[in-house]
Amino acid sequence: MMNFKQNEEAVSPVIGVILMVAITVILAAVIAAFVFGMTGNVATTKNVAVTANQVGMNLILTYQGGADQASVDYLMVNWKGTPYYSADSTVGATSVSTSPYKPSVGHVITLPGATSGADKVVVVAHFSDGSDQVVLDTTI
């Protein structure tokens, strides 16, 4: 009987070379994505602030401004399912401004009819570059 000896010495180096080539190709693709700006459409976070307080039965929102205040076109407040805009300094429960304007630092929006601890308010800033960003999301 003849015994044949199997030669498996070349299997391990071939697999190693294939893995090294695959890792190199993946690394090159990731580096190319950053170098050629394929990740450039990531939005930057704007820096503006709005505070909310309840005074009696009124919800008082105050625009605090911030580093990006110059690019704020208007604020939209969503409260009790109704949108209000920064053009409103005092609004009724059904009043909605159709012509929002650029708020100045210290601008106050008063919303009557607040209920203690049960009112969710979301304020979204609209910026001159067309982007929107939530600047306040809280329950009063």
C-alpha cells in the first residue's frame, strides 16, 4: 500500500494574503470617502436657545439667542397641537400667525391656557440656510 502525504502548508499563507488584501481595500475606501468629501453633507448643529416657564395660566417662552442667532429666520412653537410663530407676542388658543418674523434676543411669546405639568411644548428654529432644528422640547 502506498501512503500519500497531504501537503497543507500553502493553505494558511494564501488565506492570510487574501485577508490582508481585503483589509487594505476596505481601509482605502474609508480613507477615500473622507479625503474626497463624500461625508461632507452631514448637517452641523446650530446654537440657539429658548426657555419656557409657566406663570399662572400662561406659558412664557423667551428667545435667548446664541452663537447662530443671526441666521434664525423664525421660531415655530408647537403647543397643544397648534403651531405658533415668533411673530406672535401674545396669541389666543386658536390664533396662528401667517407671517413669522425674525425674533430678537429677549423676544417673548406668551401662550394662555397652560396646565401645570401637563403641557408639552416643542420650539423649532428655522434658519436662513433652509434647515430646521428643535431648540426646546419640554413638558411644562
